[in-house]
Amino acid sequence: MIASLVGSVALAGFSPIISASAAPAVTRPSDPVVLTGADAPSLIGRTPTRIIGLRWTGSAWQRRHVQVDERAVVNFARIYGVLNAPTTSFYGSQPGLVNELVYTSGSTWTGNDPDRLIDANDEIAFMARDGGLIATGAPQPSGTAAGSGVEVRIIDPLVPGSESYLYLFQKGTTGILPGGAGPRYGSYKFRLLSGSYKSTYSRFGSANPEDTLFKSSTYTRHFSDRWLNDQIKITAPGASGVDILDRQKALFAPNTCGRSENTFNATGVYGSAEGAFIVNKNGPVRSIRSYVGANSGPNTQRTHVFYDRREDIVTDLRVHSIGSIMDFFDYSPAASGMTYRDSLNQGGVTVDGVPDSLNTGEAAWEQLAGSQGTITHVNNLTTSFARTNTHYYLDDSTPSDTQCTGDAFAYGSSGGYITSAIPCTDPGTGCSATLSNKRIIYYDAPGGDAVTALAYRSGVDTPVAATATTWSP
């Protein structure tokens, strides 16, 4: 599939996302459109579960998946379930001093959004590829409430003149709604081995084993504990579907094992290993997994947003001053034979457990491609302070670097490494510096190359844009 998409580069000037026949429609197949209630003010005050999405084909209305995700500013003492003891602290940091805009959930201590109707900070998500034609002269869709229509115009700034439209309606009280949405885009099953979350989850010092799975037609991800994601299977057409991941890892520096994703989960930890979930949501457009707690960073937060062809991982570091930090993916021996490349080494090297010498610096993207499929990482790191960072890479089946967690090997182990000191970023101790990283991962069929990765980088830098206005027939 990638080969055919990349063939459109000369025609569209933008590779794996636009096909030669796409103009003028917006057809970025992997990318979402995410609006807030403030972007579509006529939706404010409506019931989230009664909002549906439709596209106009030119002759009929067709159902498309749309999802409303409620958010609220929540005190982190609530997330930990200690709102009745707001001065509770871990390593001197008080979650009760931290308030952030987060996704809400009645199944965690976070709780539901106090405003159960759509409000200005709630999100409405759908896939950019689901847009259709402008519905000029189209009739009111069957089963929808009169006067409830919202027209969302979608454009791709990288393809001038392109546009698509998706329409949002409130379900009516009579009539049959149009069909055609098809299956959900993915399935997220949060499975805590101890039982139900509120009844059994240890928020103050014990490991919490999971068998949690996200699965779409393109990839599968698995989690064995809060910070422990330990499986990637690419299942796009033509991919082998083998598990290529050892773990996504977190360290202060190579050979420094005192803190890691293991200790964040209270595996072999000394001191406190607090942690809690903000939300676990299985939705038709995207699934969301968000959690807090990383030893002396009790307010450090990571959020995974799973779409059917891409995964967004947002990490907000909130911790005392530290000397350095790493966030990288260590692949498994099953990744052998894949080609690793990044923005500084676009020619690539073979992942084979034999060390390579690569150019170093801050990589704008990374990619592994082979018969196992293609995985492309695009990183957006933002800090409120000056930093020095580089790219970490190790491909060695007998590494001299201690493998602090996971298996004993380093196959294509790669990711970001901030080598300079990081000031205190924890508002729980009164600090105001910030560090946030958004890693966007695209999962594709075999055949990815540097052109593919460069196009994804361009797409992240220049996302699709959308505007919402009221619509009536």
C-alpha cells in the first residue's frame, strides 16, 4: 500500500497521504480531525451520545464514525482518590497542588466531567478520510433533529484547493438514521488482573499487572502494567504480524538503572511507586489510555491515543530537577532484517544486532521498515527552557550497556535523549518549568522509506484544518 501512495509524490508534492486521484478531496488516511466545543459552539449544551456524523455522497447521506470525549480541569488529588486528604504527598510533591485539563471517566477516580453536556473544552473527533462532498441542496437526514446540523469543512494546507465535508447532527426522536458507518476503527480492552480498577488498583506502592490490548486492522499494542507497553504487531496488508517490540523504555541515561519504567510500576522499586489511571476509554474513532505516577514524579503523565493507523503518545514530565532523561523504543530480535533510518541517517542501516555508527543529533523522525511492516515515529518535544538533546541508537545482540529492563538484547534501540540538566517541572512542589513530548507513530505495510517518513513529518507540522458552521437544508 505504501508503494502506491508514495507514487503520488510528484503529482501532489506530499507523499504517503495523498493519492494521485485524490484532488480535490482531503484523503490523509491516517490522520484525525479533532475539534473542541469552542470550535463548534452550536454543539455546546447537547448530549454527547446523541451526536452522529454523516457525509454527503452527492445522492445520499452516509453514516461516519464520530466520537465526543469529555474533558475537565481536574485536581490530581482526585485522580489519586485522595481528595479528602489533599495534602497527601509523594517525595514531597503534592498532587493536590496540581490542576490540569484531562479526559474524564466515571470508571476511575478522575470522575465524570461535571458538565455532562458538550462544553467548550470537550473534543469531537473523526477521521479526515471520512469527509465527503458539500451538501448544498441536500435534504435533512432521516432520523436527525431539525436545526441541529453542523457543517465541518476540512482542508489540507499541503494540497491547495483540497476540501472535504463532514456533517454533525443530533439524533431525532423519530425516523431511521442513515447507515454505512461500518465496524469501529479499533478495540481497546483494559484488563487489570487484580479485578475492577476502583476496588483493587494499588495506587501507593505495588505493581498492578495487566493484560491490556488495543487492536485495529493495522496494528496491535499490549500493556502489562501502567508504564509497561511491550508489544507491537503490525498487521497492515502484507506485514508479517510478528511482535517487534521488547519495550518502550524510560531511563535517566544508559547504564543508569535506578529509575525506569519498571520502577514507575513498582517492580523492584525502592521508595514510593505511586500511580493511578486518569482514563481508559474504548471509542469508535479512537481509544484513550492516560495515567500518572513515576516515582518522584507523581504528577508525571502519559496519554496514549490510539487511532486505527496511528498512535499518539503525549508525555508531560512533572518532576524535580534531574540530570538527563531518555525515552526510547527497544525492539526485539523479531525486528531483525528491518531497515532503521532517521532524519539524520536517511540511507538507513540493517537491524541485525551488529553495532552501527550513525550521525547524532536531534532526529525529526525515525523509522523501521521491513517484511514486518513499517513503523514511523514523528516527535514534537517542547520545553520552556533551553536544552541539549541528541538521538540514542544501539543495535547490539551482546551490548556492553546494561539492559536495565526487558530482554538482554538491544535491537534497533532508538529514541530521544536529553543530555543536559532539566530544571524542576513539578507544579506539585511549586515549580513552573515545562517539558512535553508528543510522539506520533504511524503503522503501515512493508515498503516504507525516507520519502514516507518525510511526508509524515510534513503532515504533523501542517495538520489538516477544519472550520465548523451551522447547516440547514
